[in-house]
Amino acid sequence: MAQTYFGTPAKFGSLINWFNPLPLFLQCYLSKTFEPLQPFRYCISTFVLMTQNVFAKITNNSPLLFTSSQGGILFFIYATSAFLMKRQMLQYLTYLTFLAAWALILQSMDCAFVGSTLCLIQSMSSFSPIQVIIKAFKQKNHIYINPYSLLLNFMCNFLWVSYGFEIQQMTIIIPNLVEILIVVLQLSLYVIYKNIYTKSVNINSFYDAIKSCDQIQLQIAETEKVL
């Protein structure tokens, strides 16, 4: 494949992005609270990256091959750690079985079928934060959304979209565009609900200040009566 401008930044952007779950794992380990861990999301990412890896080998796409290889290993470790921390051994064995079966299925697919499958499952996996979006929308609260992680995702997806246009590969362009739309939606909710929360806090602080002034005035009046 010819030299590209966006291939190298895209693959290293993804590599940095893959380390996003580490703070959550550390927090869960230190607090001994493993409820926030979502093994299913890491499983989906592993399947996507495995499919990417096969597609990259077939099309001789070195940036995608590098990213899928490193990311696949990391997310397999994340999924394994999450299952073990939550002691979900049956689910973990099921995950390993499906992973092995999927690897065998991919080997028998041709390039067009692998590309179509990759485009479909990667686009579907982009909707994994839908629970967070629904919760934030229902509760009108921004605390469920991590803007820093989303900005990193946006940058990474933008680089992959640019790389996809550069090599004219729709299998790369479509799922990353879908992910960008989901990220923009989450960032929009964060900005909207953070502003609402800030205004609410300011109003409450204003009323608290008025109450404090009233209490001080009452204390002064009572003191003057005694005198």
C-alpha cells in the first residue's frame, strides 16, 4: 500500500485511546467495587478488532493491521480482567468459545464478506454508549458523560475517517462516521446539562444567601429586643 498522511497518526491515536479503560479498572480494584465494569463492551470490541485484523491482512493495510493487533490483545485482557473481577466464569467461558468460533468463521470468508461484516458490526458497536445517553437524557444530568474520553474518541475517529477517504475505503469511513455522530451527541448532552446544572447550583446558592441574610437579620432583631 502507498504511503499515506493519516495512517500513522490514526494508528497511534487508536493506541492511546485503547488505554482509556485503565483508570476505571484501577478505581474498581482499589475500591473493590466492580459494578461499573462492563465485560460485554470489551467483548464486542475484541470481536470488532479481530475482524479488523483479518480484513487488514487480506487488504494488506498496515496501519489497520497494527491497530487491530495491539488493540485486540488489550481488549482481550480487559474482557478477561472484567470477567474475573466480577467472578463471571460461565460468561467468560462462553466468550472464549464464541471468540474461537468467530476466528474459524473469519478464516473461511472472502475479502468482500469480511469488509461488509466489519462495517456492520463496528457501526453497531458504536451504539454501545446508548445506555449512558438514555440515562443522561432521562435524568437531565451530565455526570454520566466523560468529555475528555469523548474528545479523544472524536480525534481518533476523525483521523480514521480522513485515512479512509485518503485510501477510498468505505469500510473504514462508514463506522467511524457513525462513531463521530454518537460522540457529538454525547458531547452536546454534556454541554446542555452541565449548563443547566450550573444555573441550578447558582440559583440555589442565591436562595441560600438570601436565607442566611434573613436569619442574620432575625438574630439582630432578637438581640435588639433583649437589649
